[in-house]
Amino acid sequence: MSKLPAAYENIEVDEQLARRIEKLLYREARLLDTEAWDSWLALMCEDIHYWMPAVENRRRADKLGAWERGRGAYFDDNHRDLTVRVARFKQPSAWAEDPPTRHVHVVTNIEVFQTETAGEYRVYSNFVNYRSRGESDNDLLLGRREDIWRLVGAEFLLASRIVYITQSLLMSKNLNTFF
């Protein structure tokens, strides 16, 4: 995960702003659970970077770490990529989503910090994404997220998200979800 610059490492925002962003994350989870794709996509900045790196099992002494840019990713999306993925979910030809997968997103451990850029906030959170499909196809995906939320006018929009899952070998049949 990124390390905040020393001057910002422990500068949390005031409770009112932290609560506003926390509520936004809960709303985002509800939008994903209810397949309100267009409303979810409206929360994204035009320059969004949505990245979920593949996990590599490495020894602690290995300086590369478990996640490294350019070494493989489940998602490495921009706004256009997210728009295409959302459009695919809405197509009648998306047979893997008919009947639809049922999702429950749980977001917790939310921390909000200032960044060096005015109006941008680094938000750490943990998530659980439970997916159920058909009679007996169930998946449980857990992980951490590191977001940058940007204040645009009076609204917060997601500028960047890094999703770190805990599984090094993804056992799910697909990744028909957002985190």
C-alpha cells in the first residue's frame, strides 16, 4: 500500500467530513448490491484509475512485495473500461448474469486522511463481497482498498482505487463484481 508523506501520515480529517465520506462508501456498497450501475459510475472521476493487482506469494525479504505495478492485474481500468464493463452487465447477451448474481458488499475500518492536494482525501477501508449465484455457487472475497476521493463542486468523486484481495489464488469462476 502507498505510504502517506510524513507531513500527512497522521492528519485525519474532522469528524463531520470523515462521516460524510463514510456514508458515501456505504451508499456505494448499496448501489453495487442493487445493480444501480449508472449511479455507481456517476461516482467516478473522468480520470479514474481502478486497479486490482494480482497477488504474488513472496517472502518478507523480497523487496518487490506481494503487489507490483505492471506484473499482472485482475483490473487496471480507466473510466472508459468501467463504462464498458457496466454496459456489458446490462446486455441481454450477458448470459452469465441471467439470473443475476446476488451481491452483498460490507465496508468497514474506514480511515480518512488529507493528501497533499487540496480537496483530495486518501481513504482506507476493508471490504467483504459475498456473491451468490444459482442454487449453490457462492464466493467470499475479502480485501482492503486504498482510495482517493476528490471534491468536485459539492460532490465527492472517486479518482483512484486500489483493491488488494487476500487470496493469492482466486477460486471464483469469474470476477463479475466491483469492489
